[in-house]
Amino acid sequence: MRILLSNDDGYNAPGLIALAQALRQIAEVIVVAPERNRSGASNSLTLDRPLRVNRMEEGVYAVDGTPADCVNLALTGAVDARPDLVLSGINAGENLGEDVLYSGTVAAAMEGALLGLPAIAISQVAHVEPVDYRNAVNVALELVRGCAREPLVPGTLLNVNVPQSGQSPQPQLTRLGRRHRDTVAVRQEDPRRRPVFWLGPIGSPGADAGPGTDFHAVGEGYASITPIHTDLTAYSQLEDIGTWLRVAARGAE
Ligand code: MN
């Protein structure tokens, strides 16, 4: 099996290196990843300048772009990847609930799925430094072995979060939960006494974190596996919004 490995923490991040080393025992691995940490880059593509793909060592390429750039370039001819599976990670830290909308880790996998391959994003839930990636490595290996036995359907996208507690977390199929809203922006002053702002820390889990959610699974020590897709249509609202449109249009007559 040939695996394209990317991430958003950078090509030399410990989580990617740990996963690449383990995967090379069972598969052919091509790494195409950002040259520096691009966490939070989401699905952004670089369209205002050319990109450089630098070969760092055999089978390892660093790109001066986003995670989505890396996977797009790897699958459109910049390197000879031709993978059977796209993996992204292991991210240093969780990507749960609405995190998937901001995550570069998920975006790298999503780019692979959008381009017609099965793809898996894998994150190590971590509350202490340095991050211990062993649980996430083991879960990733199990999933890759599973793909070798029974390939995932092209376009499948799995978001995987592995807790640090316990020896070998068992997989649990989940849906995305939700966090409470962000805390407030942090106001500071620059040396010239002008205000500058930091976005506040991400919201804590809890708005929707009951049984069945990804938050709940990792909290209980399971490896959360959430199949996700890119169709953001709110099907449950189609009828209500149709009614609203008719009522709202009547007011304009
Ligand atoms: Mn990251």
C-alpha cells in the first residue's frame, strides 16, 4: 500500500515523524507537508504566489504552503505520490466537534477525500508536554491494516481522535459534538499604547458532548472515529426556510 502522509504541524513535527516511522514498517510512505506549523489553516489554498516543493530527504517533501496545498500538489503531479490512502497527522492536540472547521489536520485529509481518495485525519488528545503519540500511532496502524484488508470507499473521510490515557484505546464510532462559544477576545496594548487583540482560547466542550459524541468517547478513553463529509446543506431546515421564503416574499408584494 502507498500512503500520502501530511499534517498541519510541519514536516518535522514529532507526531508526523512518529507516524511515518511506524507506517514504513507496513507500507510505502510519501510525506508532503508544510515547511512550518500551519495549525488553524483550515482548507485555505495559496492562490496569490507560486509554491516551492523542497525535497528534504528520500520520500519527504516540505512545501511553503498550507496543508491543503500540500495534498493538492501531491495528488496533481508535483511529486510522484499516487497513493492508495491519505493520512494526516498525528496532530499535537484534539480536533473535536467544530474544531474540524478550522483544523489544518482535517483539511489535509479532506483535500485527499475531495480529490477522490479515502482519507484519515488523526489527532492525539494531549494535556501535557511533551505529547506521547504512542496511542495514536497504534490506532493509526490498526486503521491502515484494516484498509489493507478492506479498502475504504474512495472519498471517505474519517476524523480520528485518540486519548492519551489507557494502554490501547478501543475504537468507538461517533458523531461530532459541539463546544461552548469562544471566550472573549484578549485586549492588550502595543509599545505605542495602541490596542491589539488575541482571539480567545477555544470554547470548552459541553454544548453537545453527551453519549455518541466524539467528546464523550475520548473522555471515556475510547479512540473516537467520526466519518465526516463536506456537504454543509442543512437538510433539516429546507422545509422551514422554504416556508420562510414564501412568507417573507409576501411582504414585498
Ligand atoms: Mn496542528
